[in-house]
Amino acid sequence: MTEPSVALAELTEISTQIESAVLFDADGKVVAATIPQERAAQVATSAKALLEQAGQIGEGELTQVEASTEEGSLFVVKDSTTMIAASTSAEPTAGLVFYDLKSALRAAAEPPAMPKPKAAAKPKPKRATPPKSSGTS
Amino acid sequence: MGRRRLIALGFVVGSLLGIGLYARRGRSSERVDLYFADGSLVSLYSDSPEAAPLLVHARDALRAARR
């Protein structure tokens, strides 16, 4: 499995726009983050509250949110079990940021890559027993 | 005479365009975009009552992320 922390490290490495990212579950518990735990917990709490409140506005299922403020933008993307919140500077390229966040969510949720099983040792072919010579030719 | 009118008209059109762009820029500085599973998008600008509490949460999260 791509470790969630590895997925986030790759995310911040790939995207020049994303300053920090926090991966959290449906209860708001931090799974991984690029910032210290205490701050990550606050980000998760606020992002979860944002999603919950925003979810009451539309009629359909809310999947992602971009909140643009003068200080910067907050992006939140959710899938069935986990959510990711990311902060960017002001006026980012929203499409790219959403794409990178969804990729990170997918990478973090991937099932563990099973190690390749060792090929079973082939049984050595049995030597054909030479016909017993009768001693007479 | 015709040339003066043309210049005046150009000035008026330019001013209106400038005012429109300025108003649009000011309006779009703070907003919340909500994307739904069916592909629909709802944009809430800071002057809408629904956006205000969402922007509070967003500012809290941004502050915590950058502290």
C-alpha cells in the first residue's frame, strides 16, 4: 500500500501550488499530514465542519469544495471513507489542485501491493534409470 | 464632429468595461465553490449569507495550516 504519509509527501512534491495537506477520516481523525499533528487536527476539524455545512446547501452529494479567501484557498475533496484538505496560496489553478488531491486520495486508499510469491521450485526431472544390462550382449 | 463623437463613445465604452471588470474582480475575491457528484457546481460569493459560515471554517483551517 502506498502509505498515506508517502502519498502526501508525493503530493506536495508534485504540486507547487499546494502548501500543506491533511488526510483525515469521516470522524475527523487525522490519518496523515504534512504539518504537525496539533495543527493538522485543527485543519481536519475545520475542513470537516466546512464539508458538513456545505453539504446541507445543495441537494446532491457534495464531493469537493474550494473556498477562496484573501489569505489563500482551502480545498477539500472526499471519497467514501477519507477526506483530504489542502491549503494553497491565493488564486491557484483549481483544476490542477483537485486533480492532484484526487490522485493522492486514490494512492492512499490503494490496497497493499502483495509481494510476488516465490516461484515454486520445480521438481527436478527424474533421471531415467538406465535399463539394467543383463550382462549379455 | 464625427471623430469627436467616436472618441467620446470610446471613452464611455472603456469606462463601462473598466467599472465592470473592477466590480467583478472585487466580487470574486472571496467565494466558495461547491462541486457535486452529478457534475453541478454552486458558487457562493462572500456577500451571500450561505457563504459566510463556510468562509469562517475555511479561514480557521488556513490559519491552522500556516501557523
